[in-house]
Amino acid sequence: MAQGGCAMCPPSRPVPPEVRPDLRILEAHHILEKEKLARLGLPPEAVHDPRNALCLCVHHHDQHEHHRERVPRRRLPAGTFEWAAENGVDWLLDRTYPKELHR
């Protein structure tokens, strides 16, 4: 889980005033969906491993879930990639969070 707050909110930039205070509450986000992982046969301890979690504010969680502003791959914790490889779901991580093209 991200330490210190939302993985999407830059610490050096103030939260925009149009974002209501109640939307700044922090939530845990499963990086790969629990339901998909369970369907793939992963045990509960793998599904709920902290390396499959990311801290997001309610605002950014909603933005991500509704495909308005997706969490970019570069914001995922380093342990997530290790966890995905250990559990054989690195292909799903790549599909869900594609590698970013450098311009």
C-alpha cells in the first residue's frame, strides 16, 4: 500500500478546490480485481496480499474505476510486479496496466 496518502495526488500540488473534502478520504484499491483473481483460482491470501493494493483517495478511486483517469503503471508499487510474477498473473497486470510509451 502506498505510504503517506493517495498514489495519484502529488504531494507538492494542493488538491483542487473543486474536489470536496469527503472525496479526499483514503481507500484501498485492489490493483487487480478480486473477482478476476478468484476466477483464475488464486487463493484468498494471494488475492488480498498487500502487494495487490494501492492507496487512493475516494476521488481518484472513482476516476480509476469509471475509466475517467486510470492509474498509470508507473504509480504501481514495485512489489506489485513481484507479486504478479509469483502468482502467474503478470500477463493480467500487463493487460490492465499497459506499459507506457515514451515520447
